[in-house]
Amino acid sequence: MAKNFWKIVNEVISESDIILEVLDSRLVNETRNKEIEDKVKASNKVLIYVLNKCDLVDIERLKKLKLKPSAYVSSQKRYGITKLLHLILRYAKKDKNIVGVLGYPNTGKSSLVNALKGRSSASTSPISGHTKGKQIIRINKKLYLLDSPGVFPYKEKNEMKHAVTSSLDPAKVKDPELAVIELMKSFPGKIESYYDVPQTKSYEKTIEKIALKNNKLLKGGVPDTETMSRIILRNWQKGKIKL
């Protein structure tokens, strides 16, 4: 599957005049795909960084980033979409411009396509890996979007990173507790605040408290931390836990 997806990515880069790399505003550096960026730069195509899900973070954080040219948007709330369109048009030099949309799985590429179009043109899902092939969508006479499946850097096998960046379905994460602990370390107090439990020195104990509070129990009243951790990851993926 990965090789086939990379074949599609290479085709998108080759066929496009402008590339949008869609990033998760919560984890900008973690969702940058340097292989894609290197390929785009080598092809002398314009690369625009799109920081999606900006409604889940403090905008001031994004303003401090040095990525140029870039735009921060919320596909779900249609924030920043007009500004992004103006930015794309600034680099659209031809009568007909193909704009490729690339990035990690589940950064919101198809949702961005729909927001740019103004209606549902590309199907979307909260589950990563939903888009299977290229889709071309007309925005106007000058712009055509080329949507694509999300891909990881070719040899990247870091399951914890993929779980934290919402690139992997929580149901498929082998160690969901460890993934939640990584989130707690990266964003102190955010998960605890969402579930209204106090911070403790033990991340494991905190997950237990969250499981108890949400009545996720095994036989004998033992906290079911695995199930609870998958629920936490799902809520993180859906954008319910804000930074």
C-alpha cells in the first residue's frame, strides 16, 4: 500500500503547479513530511504550508513559526479559507493551475478541499487512510485541486508518533496507554483538564483515574486503561481536546 501511495504522491507533484502541504496545527513539525518537501523543491514547484485545525490551538503560537509561505486555517469552521485562496492565486501564473494537496494521513486534506470548493466534493472521514487515490476538483476556471491519500515518510515506522499525530486509527495502536502518556508529556495538563482530573506525578495513575471517572472497568472494578486510552486518542483525533 505504501509504495502505491508514494506512486500517487509522485504523480501529484509532477502534475501540479502548486503544492499544499497540510499540517496539523497542534503538531506542526511532527506532521511535516520532509521527503515530500524535498521532492517539491527539487521539482521547482511552489510549496505552501497549510496549518490546518488552527481552531484547536492558540493562534499566537502559529504566528511565531517561520514557515513561508504559509496560512493557518480551520477546514471545519472555514476559518482562513479566503486568505488561503488569495495566497494560492498569488502564485497561480497560468490560465489553468493544478494545486496538489499532500500531507500526513488525517491532517484534514479532504476537509480542506471541501472548504476551498465550498461544498462536499471530496469525501471525508475521521479515520486515517480514508482517501485511496487521486481526485481532481474544480474550484474555479483558474484553480483545480488534486487531492491525494496521506502518506508517511517512506521508511518511517514510528507507531507512537503516528498515534499522537492522529495518523493511525486508535483501534490499531498496539500500546494506546503509552501514546496517551506521550500526549500528556507533550501537552501538560490538557488531557487532565478535558477529563476534569488533577495532574499527578504518575501518568499511569492519571489514566486510571480517568478510566474510573468514565466507568471504564474490568472485572473486579479494575480500571480498563487500554479502552480508556483508545477513547482519549479518539477524542484527540476528533479535535475535542484543545490546546
